[in-house]
Amino acid sequence: MKEPLALADSRPSPVAAPTPSRWEALRALDPPLRLVLGALLVTMVAALYAIFVWAPTERTMGHVQRIFYVHVSLAWLSYLAFFVVFVGSLGYLWRRDERWDALARASAEIGVVFTSLFILSGALWGRPVWGTWWTWDARLTTTAILWFIYVAYLMLRAYVPEVPRAARYAAVLGIVGFLDVPIIHLSVQWWRTLHPGPTVIRTDGPQAPPEMVVTLVLASLAFGLLYLALLLVRTRLERLKDEVRHLQQALSLRGE
Amino acid sequence: MQNLPYLFVTYGIVFVALFAYLVVIAAQVRGVQRDLDAIKVRVDRSPREPRGHAG
């Protein structure tokens, strides 16, 4: 995935600034990042307390139902991540500004990580409850398609050598690929599925006890802050890569 | 209670994976920052072409 950044002369220079340590570099990236990380820490501790201590135990499934909080939160945040890819892709095609593309690239990778984890958490929940790790149910199949679409997006970014062309192709894929998200959401209404329908976001109100709804909101807020922190760092990383690429091009034009 | 391992394995995998992802990103940032510092030094040292040079 990483773009080739090797330089012809990568010997350390006596005038170069000392390389910061891993955590110093992370902290120095963006001033709001520390604020987000602080809020994330507090919210995540509160969410874990609510999940494991405060929320009631579901009568039929027992304690394993607590996977619901991480599974649904990661699913919602994945959809948000791919919506940001959609917006970033539209912005790039409209403005041809690399900042939109950097935002889309960063959010796509985080979305794939979150999607992988919510598929995995779903399998680990499905095994004791449904008796199977996986079934080709409409909700699960459309989710698997979503995962493949955005893995293809990342592969496109990695293997098309010309960056503007890769950005253009990926932007189209990022826009078209997002169409799968409403299909996933509506799949439980359109087809008969093993996966249950929505229990929280419903026109007639949530069908879960208030403690479960509050716990889910808290968990979603915690994972939302995690997404925001990751997005800030990943977008900055993409901007740094762009800067390196432009400087390398400038040097090659000078004949170095 | 017999399904508790599924619960703890799920949360364990999610948090370990997210932490590992954060570590990978931090390492990438460090590497790119190092490359950027090195290339900036090269750009500063590189002689610029004189203006109005007809070739």
C-alpha cells in the first residue's frame, strides 16, 4: 500500500532536523488531535463501563449479546467513513484539489479496517447465536460486497502508478461504491434475511431498553472519536506523502 | 455464561487490531516525515537554474 518513497540519497544530513520518536511525531501532527484523543479516552472508558457493567443482560442470548455495541458502532462508523470517501471523491472530481483526494484515501482505509472488524465481530456473534460463522444472507452478502469494493479502491490507489489517474479512477469507484451502503441498510426490508432488522433507528422509535440505547450511543460516540482521530492522522500522512512526491518531481525536473 | 469466550475474544480482537493499526500509522508518519526532512535538505542544497536562461 505504501507509495515508494525511497530517495536516491537517503543518507542522514548533518543539517537535517532530528527525527522525532513515533509518539512525538504522532502528537506533533495536529493540535486538535490531542484534544480528540483526550475525549476519546474518557468516552471509551465510559462506554466500556456501560457495555460490561451498566447495560442489562439480554434475556435470550445472555452476555454474548454485548457484542452488539461494538458490532453496530463499527458498522455505523464504516458507513460514515465511506460517506466521507463519497464526499471527498465528489470534491476531487469537482475541484481537482489533492486535499479532497487525501481525505477520501484516508477515510477509505479506515473504513476498510472498521468493516473488517464489524464483519469479524458479526461472525463471532453469529456462531453462538445462529450456530454458524457466516451465511449468504442478503445483509451479510451486501456487506461483503462493500468490503471488496473498498479493498479494490485501496488496490487501485496502490497499483496505478500515475497519481492523478489513480485519483480520478478511485474517485469514480468511491462514488459508485457508496451506493451499496443504502442497499445494505434496506436489505433486511427488501429480502427475507437471517440478520435481524433495525432495533434502534426505526420510524416508530427504538425497540431496545433505554439503557441499551444509551450504551450504544456512548459506544458509537467513542468509536466516532476514534474515527476522527484516525482520520486526522491519516489525512495528514497523505498530505505529507503528496508533499514528498511534489518535491521529488521538482528535484527530478532540476536533473537530480 | 458458556458463550463468554466469544464476547471477550471479540473485544480483544477489535482493540488489539485498532491499536496495531494506530502503531502502523504512527510508523508510517515517522518514515514519511524522515523522507520529507531529507528531501527538503536536498532541495535547499540544489542549485537553482538562472532566470532568463535561453537554453
